[in-house]
Amino acid sequence: MALVPEGFVPPVDAETVTVEEFRAAAGAWLDEHAAELAKPLDDHSLDAEITQLSRIRRALHDAGWMRYGWPVEAGGLGGPDILRAVLGEQIAERDLTDATNFSLVEVLAPTMISYAAPELAAEMLPLLLSGREHWCQGFSEPGSGSDLASLNTRATRRENGDWVVNGQKVWTSLAQYARRCVLLTRTAPGHGGITAFFVDMDTPGITVRPLRTMHGIDEFAEVFFDDVVVPNERMLGGPGDGWRLANDLLPYERSTCFWHRITYLYTRLDLLLADVEKEETEPTATTDAALGAAYLALHTIRSRSRDTQRRLAAGEHLGPETSVDKILLATADQKLFDTARDVLPGAVELTDTHWRTEYLYSRAATIYGGTAEIQRNIVARRLLDLGRE
């Protein structure tokens, strides 16, 4: 695949465009193509959602928008990382595809750029950005979720230099659709014994079993590795670099990805306000107070996330302070859908609408991406220096 097709003219100059100019230009393009990019109205299945995600990425990539903020040598158009956050924001505002699934690229692509051999990154990254492939992240295991360093999936080296992987991963998002997996394995004891690989999901010995969640969607899967052979050249970084790789993901997961999710939550708040206005009775002071509290929670995390975005764009190192972002986002997420349950009586309990699905999904906000308990421990120990107890 050519990194930049012959004759391609970028929509804007990546090196000179401002954030405001990029937001306006991308938004105008999306509005111009709204009809052809719109979600299908008659199919709300996960299969349809993943098909839509591919369509959106492909259209954005072919038009150039999906390439901004990624290095030229890996098929991008250059420019600051923050342009990617702005693009995801514009997608989320228009609800063109699931914001969480769209932002998975923000976790996986930087890993390839930072740790893969340059020629492998140049070959693979355009496949992901263009929607031609989906990838997954093989990190969590039964008993090793927030305590990632305790993982047990093991990679053993053969005499010919290849590796053989055995073990199990769980809560692997969209694994049944994935063509590749960024996989953490154990090659030696301790944090320094964690090694990452870029694994083809059609390799013999890999079994994927989707998991049905309580909101009725097979979004996650458990993945089994039984004598799976991985070439040594598919190692990301060197032996023992897996723990560093995992920690390097956090700035992107808790900045760009969070910004996309926050934007989406604002669209849900707008829908909630519209549904409240449709109610026959006048909103009460209690309703107004609940809606105000939900807005305040969203505004708080948006303000915090904006600062995190700016720090990342300035090249600053992001560390344990992003646990604050995670706590605030989980709080705002659950607060919003708790409010929907309270001010729209029966919408969650008695009807089969999007409010029920989203309310149920929000219950996981304090679990995925690091549990609230673990995040508060990090804040206490590493930011407030309160010790281990």
C-alpha cells in the first residue's frame, strides 16, 4: 500500500493549521458528506456498528483527515497529536460511529510507532487507520486486570528464535473482528519479564470466544493461546519492554480517548435534556438540580481533559496524575446515566431504549481501564504520598 497516493492533495497544511482551523475544516467536510456517512437506521447490531466504523475510517483516511497527527513515515500527514483528538471530537458530536471503538486506534497505533520496527509500522499502520483492519489489545487476564503486572500468559523461545505463546486473555475488546493483536506475555519473572508481541489473529492455536455483557452486546471476548508460534521479528521493542509499553499507552488512553468519550457524553446530555422537555409535566427543582449536577460532572472532566490534551501536545510527560482523569470520567459517566434513570421514570427499568443499554454499560465505567479503587490508590500513594496503607 502506498503511504501517500500519487496526486493526493491534503485538505489542510498539517504544519501550519491551527486547532480551530482544523476543527472548522473537518467539521465542514463531515457536514458536506453527512448523508453518505450516516449510520444505518435499520440495524443496531454490533456487526453493523463495526461495518460502520470501517466505513468511517476508510472515508476519513481516503480524504486525508484520518492521517493528521500521525508521522509521515508511517503513512500519516504529520502535525500535532491534538489534531487526532479534534477529529474524534467531530465524529462523536455527530454520532457517526461508536466513540469508544473509534478511539481504540489511539491506544494501538502509538504502540506500533514507538515499539515496532519502522518497516513493520509503515506496512501495518495504514491498514488500521484506513479501516481495512481492526486490531485488539491482549492485556487483561483472569485475575490480572488492574494488576496487570501479575499476568501469566507465557512466551517461550524456540531454538530457531521464534516464540511459542500459551495462556488466556479476557475482556479483549472486539477480538472477534481483529486481524492483529498487541499482546503482553511473560518471558521472565517480575515487571522486567513482560514482553510484547504483534500477533496475527489467524495464527493456528488462537481461539476467540465472545462474551455477552449485561447490556446485551458481545463487545468483549476471551482469547486462548495454545502453542501459538510468533516470529521474533514481531516482538515490540525488546525482551522485557512490555511493562514500559503498557505504561506508555496511558497518555493516549487517558487523553485522546477520554476526549472522544467526553464529547460523546455531552451528546447524551443533549438528548436527555430534549427527552425531559418532551415530558408532559414541568421539570421540578429536583430535576433541574439533578441535570445541573450531571452537567457539572461533565464540565469538570472536560476541563481536566482539556488541560491533559494541552500538556500532551506540548510534549510533557504524563504519569500517575492521569488517574485523576480516569476517576473524574468514570464519575461523570455514571452520574449522567444515573440522572437519566432518575428524571425519566421507567426509561431504564421499563423500556427497551438506548437509555437502558447505556445505563447498563455505564456500570462498567469504574472497572474498565483500571478500577476506581486502583486509581484512588495510585492518587493516594504516588500523588499524595500517603504510603502503602
